[in-house]
Amino acid sequence: MFEDLQQVLTGRLVTPDDPDWEQVRRAWNLSVDQRPRAVVVAAGPSDVEHTVAYAGAHGLKVAPQAGGHGATRALDGTIVVRTDALDDIWIDSDARVARIGAGVRWGAVQTALDGTGLTGLPGSTGNISVVGFCTGGGSSWFSRPYGSGAASLRAAEIVDAAGERRWIDDASDADLMWALRGGGGNFGVVTAAEVDLHLAPAITGARLMFPIEQAEQVLTAYGKATQEAASQVTLWAYLVHYPDVPAVPEGVRGKSFCMVDGMTPYQPEALEAALSTVRAAGTPVSDTVQSLQPSGVGEFNSVPAPPQALSLITSTFDELTPDLICTLLEYCGQPSLIFQVQVRHLRASADAERPGVAATDPAAQYMLLAVSIVQDPQAIAVLQKFQEALTPWHAGDMSPTGLSAWGSLDDCYSPADLARLRDIKQRVDPDDTFVGNFRLP
Ligand SMILES: Cc1cc2nc3c(=O)[nH]c(=O)nc-3n(C[C@H](O)[C@H](O)[C@H](O)COP(=O)(O)OP(=O)(O)OC[C@H]3O[C@@H](n4cnc5c(N)ncnc54)[C@H](O)[C@@H]3O)c2cc1C
């Protein structure tokens, strides 16, 4: 099968018979052994149109994928459409908008913004695609002042279930835009998008590293600093155990730390005020504050770009109480199968720029992520036990970009929002051709 499709494509169609199938079918997250039926490496938007039309005619399913940071087994049996070659970037600084192809990563947008005084909404790595991020919610270093990735999505060019390409926005199809802002790839393949840009004339980033033994007092001070922080200041805290392997820089290799990172788009004094509360709580072994260009933001966390195997769980809470700190330290205070726990201080305001199912941040003050980089079923069991232990503090649903590979949209949206998503899906994709990494329950 697939001969007819191969003939009309400009890009590649790769199937299990191809010698490089094992490599091409892989996602960025190597812990997810995704097994599509075929992969189309699209050379341009018309390859996406051909693929969707072919799938529709043959009762097959299509799953868009950029890098595969959000890979799940929902993509098994589908034709995965890779969007890397859709890499155009067009910036209008006056209108504060970026128009990007679906394969563009935040790192490339941020590099294009160097020297403009503007930023997009990169999260912990510049290697994540703008479209995957925004259609899944998207929590950025700048989400406290500027909102979620979903809320920044102005308009999208989609290939619809008929295999036709068209631009949509709130004026032309408000319901579909609402669904795209958090409903992922279940409603069509986005081939390009327009996203908001935001003021960032003096981006400043900071990292304070303390010995893990000081974690209790540092986390307590972090809780206080976040409560007092200005809305333009974002603070993330970590418990991290660097593995003793050559890939890790010598200074931190095999060591454990409690760290606090800070970022602001333009208020270095407010960041400094927040940091001083944390600094006073212990004796930092490293204390750096630096001006950043937009391109430096997605690099700040030093997340490796090459594919990795990782598993994560997430949770939310409203207050960093002594009991919660005790639980964090019980599970993550010493080296274990959990590599890192990250706590993010969330949105300063609940207002969303635009309507979308994931346009507002979780209705909680903080989000927590725990990550394992060990490919061992035992690691998932430990993560799940930790997640259970966090239940008493759980304070609101996550957006899909915060879900585990085994997560479900049930964990993100209310029954009413899920019903509305299903109604929109029935209208735009009645044959269920499109498959997102989290399918509609
Ligand atoms: C190391 C790491 C760090 C991360 N940091 C953050 C962070 O700081 N903030 C945050 O919010 N998330 C973060 N994430 C989660 C990440 O945002 C999600 O995995 C997200 O799905 C984007 O990743 P991607 O671009 O690789 O998307 P992919 O995995 O390629 O795609 C994920 C899904 O996005 C949708 N999608 C992708 N392309 C299209 C398209 N063209 N048309 C329609 N739908 C599409 C589909 O549903 C697809 O299954 C992180 C993940 C990892 C692994």
C-alpha cells in the first residue's frame, strides 16, 4: 500500500520496510516506543494535504508530530506527519506577531528576536515546537506576565479533514480556535501559525545553587519569595541529583543540589528583590545573575537537544507548606530513580488573552514536575507512588503539555469542556482521521 501516496509526495514516505525505519519512527522521548504505520517526512504543506486526503480515502489516521517531546502510544498505527521542513519564520515587530511554519522550534523564533526587545513564550527548552507547545497549553518562563502558549495563538493555517488548507482565526471559526488552543492534533494538521510576541527589553536570568542539605530552608524561602514576587518575575525551584556520568559537567557530576532559577522579561530589580529572600536562606555554592538575549532563554535550563528517555509525573498545589516540603524531601531529598523535581510558580493573573480550552493556566499557584531518566519500569512505579503521595495538596488540572505519556485529557479538562471538544471534533473531523498525542476521551 501507500504507492499512490508516495507518487504525489515531494518529501519521504517511510514504512517498516525501509532500512532506516527504526530511526525515523522514533520520537524525541525514547522512553515512548511509538509504532506508527508509516511516517511522512513532509517537504511542505502540500505533502500534508496529500497525506490527509489519502488517509481520508483509505480510512487511515494521521498524527502530526514535530520533535516528539510529547510522544505517546496514541500515535501507534497512524501515519505520522513530521513537520520539521515547515520551517519558515516571519516576524512583524511592530504588530508583535510571529508567523511560523509548524516545524519551527521556540529556539529558532527566539534567535530571530535577538535585539528586538521582544520575546515569544519558550519553556524549559528551545527545542520544543511552537505549534506543539501552543496546541497543548504551553507553560513558559514568561507565562506569569504573558499567559499560556495556547492564549498566544492568534491564527492557524490548517489542513482539514477534506485535505484542504486554509487559515482560521477567531473571526472565521471561533469554536475551532478554542479547540486548537489545548486540544492538540485532534482537529487538523496545523501547517503554520501566528503567535503573539511580548515586550522583553531587559531579560534577566538567575540561578542560585545550594547544597541539597539546605533544601528545607531554601524551599521555605522560595515559597515566601514567590508569594511576594512581582508579576513579571518567575521563580522555579529544583531538587536535582546529577548522575555520575561523563556527559555531566565535572563541577556538578554525581552531586545533589537545591536550586532556584529566576527570570524576568524587563524588571531586574524586582527579580533581585525576590532572589534576596532565597539567598538569605542558605549558603549558595553558585550564584549567577545575567542579562540574556531572547535566544538565551530556551538554553537556560541546559536541557539536552538530542533524544532522551525520560518519564515524568506532574501535579499542582497552592502553598509550599512544611508538610509538603517534607514529602518532597522524603521522595527526592536523596539520589533515587527520580532525577529531578521542579516546582514552577504559575500565572500572576487568571485572565486569558483569547478563549481556548487550555488558554488559562491551571487554577493553582504552583505546578510540580518529577522526572526520571532511568529506563526502568521501577522508575515509573516510584514516580506514580510519589504522585499519589502528592494527592492531598493537588489544586487544579494540568494542561496537556504537562501530562505524562500515559496521561489523559480527563486529567486536564472538565466534563463540559470535553463535551464541547467532542462536538467540535464531530463537526470538523467526523471520520476521526486526526489523532493527537492525547485522544478525546
Ligand atoms: C525536556 C522537556 C521539556 C519540556 N518543557 C516544557 C515546558 O517548559 N513547558 C511546557 O508547556 N511543556 C514542556 N514540555 C512538554 C512539551 O511542550 C510537549 O511535549 C509538547 O507536546 C511540545 O513538544 P513537541 O514540539 O516536541 O511536540 P510533539 O511531541 O512533536 O507533538 C505533540 C503533540 O502536539 C500536537 N501537534 C504537534 N504538531 C502539530 C501540528 N502541526 N498540528 C496539530 N497538532 C500538532 C499533536 O497533538 C502532537 O501529538 C517539555 C517536554 C520535554 C520532553
